[in-house]
Amino acid sequence: MPTRLSQLFVRTLRDDPSDAEVASHRLLVRAGYIRRQAPGVFAWLPLGLRVRRKIEEVIREEMAAIGAQEVLFPALLPREPYERTGRWTAYGDGIFRLQDRRGADYLLAPTHEEAFTLLVKDLYSSYKDLPLSIYQIQDKYRDEARPRAGLLRGREFSMKDAYSFDYTDAGLDASYQAQRDAYERIFTRLGMEYVIVAADNGLMGGARSEEFLHPTPIGEDTYVRSADGYAANVEAYRSASPEPRPIEGQPAALVFDSPGTPTIATLVALLEERHARAEEPWTAADTLKNVVLRLTHLSGETELVIVGLPGDREVDMKRAEVAFAPAAADAATDEDFAKHPGLVKGYIGPWSAEGPVLGEASSTGIRYLVDPRVVDGTAWVTGANEPEKHVLSLVAGRDFVADGIADIAEVREGDPAPDGSGPVELARGMEIGHVFQLGRYFAEILDLTVLDENGKRVTVTMGSYGIGVTRILAAIAEANHDERGLIWPREVAPFDVHVVATGKDPVVFEIAETLTSELEGQGVDVLLDDRPKVSPGVKFGDAELLGVPLVVIVGRTAAEGTVEFWDRRSGERRDLAIAEVPEAIRSAG
Amino acid sequence: MPTRLSQLFVRTLRDDPSDAEVASHRLLVRAGYIRRQAPGVFAWLPLGLRVRRKIEEVIREEMAAIGAQEVLFPALLPREPYERTGRWTAYGDGIFRLQDRRGADYLLAPTHEEAFTLLVKDLYSSYKDLPLSIYQIQDKYRDEARPRAGLLRGREFSMKDAYSFDYTDAGLDASYQAQRDAYERIFTRLGMEYVIVAADNGLMGGARSEEFLHPTPIGEDTYVRSADGYAANVEAYRSASPEPRPIEGQPAALVFDSPGTPTIATLVALLEERHARAEEPWTAADTLKNVVLRLTHLSGETELVIVGLPGDREVDMKRAEVAFAPAAADAATDEDFAKHPGLVKGYIGPWSAEGPVLGEASSTGIRYLVDPRVVDGTAWVTGANEPEKHVLSLVAGRDFVADGIADIAEVREGDPAPDGSGPVELARGMEIGHVFQLGRYFAEILDLTVLDENGKRVTVTMGSYGIGVTRILAAIAEANHDERGLIWPREVAPFDVHVVATGKDPVVFEIAETLTSELEGQGVDVLLDDRPKVSPGVKFGDAELLGVPLVVIVGRTAAEGTVEFWDRRSGERRDLAIAEVPEAIRSAG
């Protein structure tokens, strides 16, 4: 049966919803695909649900093609397994937690690694059972701080999450590659341009992780790429370390008064004024900025760290988050400073286990980490850990020794790609998929082992592979629209063709009905605009807004056997004999 | 591609899970269809998911056939609309509530009347838009006090809930009838025996409501039926009132000492001992029992009511719940009694606006309601509202006048059907569907109106129609199993046929593969047991447990062109030429 617009549960809106920031949100609401229920929570009208099901179908087919089996977990899960892996705490405010009538703790799962691991542990025990890839298409929940951009960052969203289980690293590599290949096929079928970028494993510490990003200026992710093929999200970018320089022959460190220079800019101005160099002017890059961060560990304990980085760079908190995971990294608070009088705001310098390297006040127990560019022999102007004092020619490896590296400075256009493929440029992308070698992180904590060929108990190694179904739907809308409405790719369009009957002549409507029946009989999904008292202008406007890629207009010339065939994407309209419509639809596919 | 048991993510268990009370739960877990995640919360393995999808498909087809359109709402919904309809409070402990990071209140929806009403209000405004029937298949949540019986009473469960919208009562009747007819077709296709019983509208107070019950001794619902076609659940049963009797000529009321008779049994014994009647012995039916209930109204206010009913009947609290809805009805507490010294436990008698009809202590503000059998002229032995005192010959309509009727006494075998179709008998059933004329309850509160033919604003009238998808799956399993395992009806079986290759001969396995390919090519869904080192006994046991209704055993005689064809339900096994297998499968359908 065709779907009749006279009956379809839909209303198109002329005006943009007031809370819509991006085109996909605007158009999906205006065209009657979705409706907001709460911030980041949407209801799906029939048109939206049709597109969603088509995307799911593409995913299911490609999962089946690599032998992944579908299962389905609940959204409501008990606290205990998430407590064991530390994620109950690590998610912070980012998840929904609730209690049942007995006071037992639950969460609305944001992702299901724990549950899948435990299920496989429940069922399987031998290497012969592996490899295994299982997945679900399921509604997930995240309590986003700023749900925005409609479906692109929602609080309830549908996701395909797959998990692979192997007992060898080579097995994991193969499972990972199979999912990665499947993702490439899925995005190609969905007509989604994508870039595969290296990602940081963060919390899990697995071996390999890549994101599928759809390049778009509205993307929330920044990634870097070189002309010669390097691509990584900024969190995964690794800054290069220069060669160490000779320490001998460098001038001795010199503490100097620097009144009113709590910022790099004021410090550089003072250097130029009072300590001008003959060879070249001072710049921020000559200074060493020391930033205090507070890490909150999974145990709840907090720790301060100081990170020294070239004064011309800012800390990128997203990179810091990943670098310090599973601890949460935040800027130190006034309270933190108050507890450590050695930390003189604006004049902080390098540190050691005993306290500040320079300066009189002492505060121990703070680790000192440096940017990869701070190699032995580099000389810096930096704080002297006393109010209104800085130091010149403080040399790394001579005057201070860091406790470790923290690669958390912002990445800039022109920075070198770590694989030597030249300078990088920055671009914006939207994450549409993520493939991830979890390794043995979850299996170790949750004790998922199998007996191998020799009867030896080995820990299983896992991968995790996610595609946001509702997010992709919005991303497709974002990439396929014009100012007049949506333009769906054929594979996910709610209907194959939109037949519009115009005018008031009953014969025209009869011809439209007959054509529709004929098309449906050939397996073509038709949306028939059979509304009797709606003007052609409104009907055409709705057709443009709804975005079915092919439109057939049945009008005055229909009685003479001719209709108009309208390619919504190209905008081309041409007259066509009715008998040629089925073939035109087929060849347009 | 066939599904191979060597690859399928499943493990069968020999032993029953310790928490399984009913066959469906036991077998669905043992056969690897589901796994428990928390009390009343389950994960679905591939076999379970296949059956679930087939049930959903039957429902979708029948919904489409009556023009109902599919939509999808979130589970996470804001408090506000539920607050307006009173259900935020009325659900008590029965729902999951939670807060987001900003402290806003949400619930996990147990049903979606509010959300559907508001969505239609958002989209529609004219009588021309109606009738409309929309539905979803969606996961719902209820915080059951005692989640039990596996999927039959879970806390997360899948439900098809449909809602109809009309602007006339006749329209609602037609929409209701269409859903009711669709339900009959659905249950027939699913092979589920059902009884349609009148139900009480309870909370909503709509016009008509019926439940589809599957008769089974493990059912949680009790219903009554007469030989001549009356059927109702006990909550909807209406007790008949006898004809009033003449008051004149009845002896005067007589208060008497009744020490140590706080129960009906002790009272009857005392009557026999001290006040024996010539004509017939005293029975509990001669006494009027007065039960104090505490009603909690939606506003949070509480109220005590006394209900007088024949002493041979108990209050049925389920009937009381429905009779007093939307107020919650509970037994009065010691505290309630303490506040009202006129309520003398064990000796309570009729009451009036001024307080107790007999007795000295006074407590006003308590309504006195009576069972429909307490008609004018009936004389009772009942409490005298004083310790150790009862009264004889207290005549309704003469000595006391009730404030109203409360039909909340238990229903018993042999009670008359209210439609005059004879005595009823009691039976147990499991609710598998519910059709419900909500009327204008939600539309009034949420202000869902349309303009009618005359441009007049009229309130929409609604129906609500639910089928528990996961519950039905369990109910089908419950009705289709034997001691060795599940026996699925063809329409919902995870596979059409289970091909078992036995022995070690590679030729046998090749024949099984060839047969499987051939069947799959004809559109038959095959589960192929290709496990190389598993004994025939284990394979047959698994086939019985998994419950695919047709099994083809490929064994030693396969090389000679013969296999065994096994009807799992009848147990019949017969030899068959391989070439005849496709036809045997078709005709077994």
C-alpha cells in the first residue's frame, strides 16, 4: 500500500524551531521527521522512523556480512559491573543514575562494554568459541552538559555497538580490521564522506583506535591531517621532540625582578624593555609557561600537577583529558593554590620532588611534567616561584629535571605530522563511527578468560565498535540538504518516489493513483500526495522540504499521458511519458 | 546464509536457573534465548531476538492493515505532563524516577498516553485530521515490587502501545473496534488462545475497556465467566443487588453483649450459643462486617472510609484498588484507628455523617459505604461501635443509611453473572492485551482539541491499546513446550527448520550443507547443526530444547538419499527422501 500524504501523521512547519542551531535539526523538525520531548530527547514521527530503519538495515546487512551476530541488552543496568571497571565514577555527571524502590543503584547505560564482557563470560569458556563478534542496535543515554544540535548531540540516542572477542592479539587485529572494513562499506552505502583518523584510547589503554569523522564545519571534533596521508584527531596527535641541545656553554640562570608580569604578554614586553636581545626580539616561545592542573583519580583522591609548556601555546583541555585518563583533569582552583603557598600565581616556575626549584616557599607532593618540546639543553625564561620574579636562562636538564612528559599543548596549523609526512592542517569533523581495540582492560577486571589450545587459561582481548544511528541520520541530513529542504540519498530516503497529484481534476488524481499502484506493484515505495484541496505551490514546497529524491508531478498534461519527472537533487525537471516513469526511477537509482 | 550452530552465540544449559518459577522462564534461559541482567531485566541472545522480531512483525502487519502508523517515543520523559495528569504521583513506587545533572525530574515511561496526546496536539488542529491511530513498539519500565516469572512480569519490557484519536464517540467506537479486531487477528496468528473479558477502566473512567487474557493456571489475573458467554476480570465484575425487602414488621434492633468476639467466626459461634434461631443456624452471611480503608487521593490527602459487607466475604483489594481509583486504597493503620476512638476494632458498626450510628464515642468525617447486597430492608448482626458489644436486627434503610456503594467484596464461584447469563466460575488468565476507551480524560487535562465541521472547538476522545511484546513471547513459550523444551509455532519460530548433521562421516555433513543451501534458496530459514564433535544425543537434546518445530536429521542413510523428518510437536519421526524435504516443510506449515 502506498503512503498517502492525506493520511500521513506529519505536519510541515514554515518556521524554524527556535532552538535549532544546525540545518539538520531545523529541517528534520520542519519536515515532520522528529519532535523534541525534552532537551536532547526526541520523538520520531513516521517519516523519521522510516529513515532510521533504513539506516539500521544497512548496518545490519554489513554486520551480518562479517559474521557479527545481533543481540539486545537493556538500557537499565545495575551499578556493580560499572563500579568494578571504575566507570560508575569516571562518567561523573555524564550519565543518568537512578535507584529502584529497594534503593539499589542503576544507570542508563551510555555504552555496554561491561555487560557484553559478562555475557560472553557467562556463555563461553574455550578458545574454540572464538573469535566472536556480537552487536546490538539500542537506545543509549548520556546526560550531556549541553545537549545541542538536535540529534547530533542528544541525551537519548540510538547506537550500533559491536564488540569482538579474541584470545590472541592477531585475532583482535583481524576482528578490528573486519569491523573497520564494514564501517567503510556502511558509510559508502550511506553516501557519507568520511576520514579515518587515529584516536587516542584514553581510558582503556588499548592498542589501536580510529575514528570515522565526517568533515563538516559544524563538527565538534578537530582533527589534523597532512598532505601525505597522516590524519588524527587532536587528542591523538603526538608532538615531536626536538633533538637535545648541549648544556655546556650556556649562560647561568639569572633571577630578575619582573614587577607586574603575571601573563606571558606582559613578561615578553618587560623582556623587550629591560633585557632586549641583539640577535632577535623576545617572543612568547622563549618563555616556559607553567600551568597547574588538578587530577581527580578514580579512587576519588585528587593530585596537583604542574605542566611546563612553551609560552606561545595554550593547554588543550580535551588533549589533557585524554592524556590523564582515567583521572579527570581540571584547572586548579583558588583553594588548591591556597593550600600550596609555593604556587605563586603568574610566577610559577619548575618544580621537583622537594618543592619549587627556585624560590623560598616549599610545597611538596606536586609532580612536574613538561611538554615534549622541553628537551635537555633548552633554555627558558620562566617564573621564579616568587611574586614578581622571573628567571632567565633556566636550562632543562641542568637547572631542572621534569618528572615526565605531558603532551597537552594545543596543536597548530603547520606543526609537523609525527609520521614525518609534513606539516599538518586543522579541520573540523563530526564523529560518525569509532573502532577501538580495547585489549584486555575489561576482560582482566571482569575476569573473562578462556582455555587455549594447551589448556592454559588466557585473558580474552576485546574490541569495541560504535556507530551512532540517530547521529548518522542527522549527519546525512546535514550533508544532503539545500535551503528549501532535505534531499535524501536513495538508500535511506523514506520513500523511493514522491508522486504529487495537482489541480482539481479527478482524472488527474485517478491517473496518479493508477501510476502509484503500478509502481508499488514493482516494489517501488511511493509517497502519494493525494491532498484534494492543497495548492500545487504548497505541495511542491512540501515535496522539497520532505526530501524524497525523486518526484513525479501528475498535472494537467497527465490525461495526454505526460508527467513531470523532478530530480530533487539536481533540480532538473523534465516531461516524461507515464509509461517511462518506472524505467526513469530505476535508472535514477 | 544459514545460521550454523557451530557459530551461533548460544549455550544450552542442562540445569534450570535457580530463580525460575515458570516453564517459559526456565526454558528461555536454558535454551539460550535470554539472560538475566538484574531482577526483571533481561538481555536478548540471537535466538530470543529472532523470535521477538517475528512477533513484532506480526503486530506491525496487523497495525498497518488497520491504518495505524508507527512512531517512536523516548523512554526518558519529563515529569511535567505526568504531573498534570496526576500520574507522577499516582504511580507511587511503581515507576523509575530520576534527575538529570540540572536536577530536572524525569521518569522512565511505563506507558505513553501523555506524550502521544501532546504530540497530536502539536501536529493536529482540525476534525479533518481525524481519525488517527498511531503506535510504537518500545521499551517500557515499571519498578515492580516483585519482578517474577521471567519475562511475564519484568521491569524493562517491550510493548506495542497504540492510541486512537477521534472527535466523536462513534469515531472512538470504530477505532476501538478496529484495534480489537486487529488484536484478535494478532493472537490468532500467534497461535495464542485468548478470552476477551470486560475490564474496569479504573483511573481513566472511560467508557469501555476489555482485556485479552490467555487462560493459564499460572496467570496472575482471575476472571469470571458464565456458561452463556459473560466474561470479565474480577475487577470489572459487578455484584447484583437483591430486591429491597419490606422494613415494616422487622424486629427492633437489639444491642447485646458479645465478649471476646472480634472476628466473624467468634461472633457466629456466640450467636449460636446464646441467640440460636429456630428456623436455621446463624452463618457468617447473616453478619455485616465493617472494614476500614484508608484512601490516599492524588492531592496527597488521606481519607478513611468504612465498607460494610456480608460477613462471609472478604474485601478483594484488587477490586478495591479499581473501585477507588484514582485514590489508592489500603487497610487502615493502627495510627488511623488511634486518631478515631469511635472505631472500635472488632466491633465496628454502621456509621453516618455525625459519627457511629450506635455507640457513644464520636468520630466524624468518615464515609460509610456498603456492598451492593446491603439493600434496604436487609437485617444484620453487626458491631455496636463499643467494645464487646454487637447488635441484632440492624435494618438497612431503617437503622442506618449508607453514603454509597462499594462493590469490593471478593467474587465467588456461583455468584450470578450481571448480564443474567447464570452463575459464574472463576479462572486464571494472563493479560496479553488490553483495549481501552480512555475517552476525554487525557485530552481534557492536556487540552487536546480540534475544530469540528462547524468551527466549534471540541475535545478529542482517545483510546489506548497495548500488547506486551516480550510478555507475549513468554506466554507463547508457556503455551508451547513440553518437558524437553520449547516448541515454537511456525509463525514465530526462530527458524523454519533445524537441520541436524550427525555422526563423523564428512559425506553426511556435505549432504546436510547441500540440503541447507537448497532450502535457503527457496526462502526457508535454516538452523544448521554442523558441530563436528558433538554426539547425536546432545544434538537431539539441543534440538528439543531450542524448539524449532521441524527437524531434519541427516545421518547414515543420507548417502542413500534418505533423511529423518521430525515433527517436534507431535514427536513423529519418519524417513523421507531428501528430494521430498522441501515439500514436507511446506505442507507442515
